Amino acid sequence: MEWLHFPTGIESAVGWGIVALALVTAMISALFGLGGGTILLAAMAILLPPLAVIPVHGVVQIGSNFGRALLMLRHVRYDTLLPFAIGTGLGSTASGLLLFEIPPWTIQYAVAGFIFWSVFGKTPAMSANHVVAAGAFSGFLTIMVGATGPFIAAFVKGMSMPRLSHVATQAAMMVLQHGLKIAVFGFLGFSFGPYMFLISMMLLSGFVGTVIGRHFLGRMGEHNFRPWLNTILIVLALRLIWQATKAATAG
């Protein structure tokens, strides 16, 4: 069966390497609540065709956030979801109209820039009064760079929710945003079919990684983890810039 294979052009070793990385990064996210999705995005941007990175990453991220949102449904701030979805829909559509008009290597530069921002930048504080604006801005970014989790986490933090509501609402927002992003990519003609085996294996390994990460939750202090995380992200971003520069100058 064709769907039981990795996409054409992706060697088996590379495909299984991405699947293994999905497990490791899910462990990281389960342990520390951050970092895993961005590391996975950066690695996928190096190993997959540029235009496939963000839609495939989006499907995998839906899986990682859906279970968390489902388990904590009663803690979700539902009044924020509709305006956030409206903003995300507007931002994603506007971004999607521009996406296929730009060279693929531009996406690699954009992802690298986002990674540097996630390491060195600071998201401005936002409140519940800015839900539509936050949805529109992050919706525009999610089509171009994929991993807007740090921005949405900072936005939800500005709403001063209790801890459980913060985690549940952020997860629900991420499910909405990734779902709308996938719909935009589908409308624009991206074919998920060739990637379904890779996506399925990543979802499965990501679930296993989450279970393992929760088992060891709290064993390693964040003060030890953060420098290593930032170093890995910077190296991956530099690799992306090198790849994009090669592609840009070759054309």
C-alpha cells in the first residue's frame, strides 16, 4: 500500500529519524511545557521540502494539543475561543494568499528568524481585550513559520488566568489555530496524502514521548534545560539560514 511509505524523496532513515525526533521533542514538551514543538519545526525545516514543513508540523501539533485540551475541557475559557478563531481565520487567510507567491527558501529564513526571536525576543503583554488581534497576528505567523506556541502562551499569560485554565485555554487555541491552518493549506492545494504515513507515525511516537515525559516530569530543573535548548535552537537556525542562502544564491 502506497500510504504505508514515506513520501517520495524522503529516505527511510530520514523519515524514521523525524519520527524518533517527534518522540524526543514530545518528551521535552511534556517535561518542561516548552521547546519541543520549536525544535521539531526547525529540524523538519532542514529535512523536509520547505512547502511541506508547516502543514505537516501543524497536523502533528494538533495531535499534541488535542489530548491536553480534551482532558481539561472544564477549565477552558470558552469566551475567548470565538474571537480568537475569527482573528486566526483572517490572519491565516491573508498569509496563505501570500505564501505561494514567495520562493520556498524564504520560508526557511522566516523559520530561522522566528527561532532567533523565540530565544532572544520578548512578546509584548496582551489582555483579553486583544483576543481578535492576537488571533490575527498569530494566524498570519502560523502559516509562514508554524510554531506560534510561544506567542500564544505569552498572550494567555497576559490574561491572568488560573494555571489550569491557562494550560487548557492555550491548548484549545492551538488546536483551533492549527486546524484553520491545515484548512487553508488544503484550500490552497497542498496534498497531505503522501505524508499520511509520516504524520501517523509522528503522532504515535509523539504520544509515547508525552507518556514518557510525564513519567519523568520534574526530574530535571529548567535552569539546566534552558541553556541547552537555546543552544540547540540557535544551531538549527544557523543551519536553516545556510540552507536558505545556498538555495537563494543557486537560483
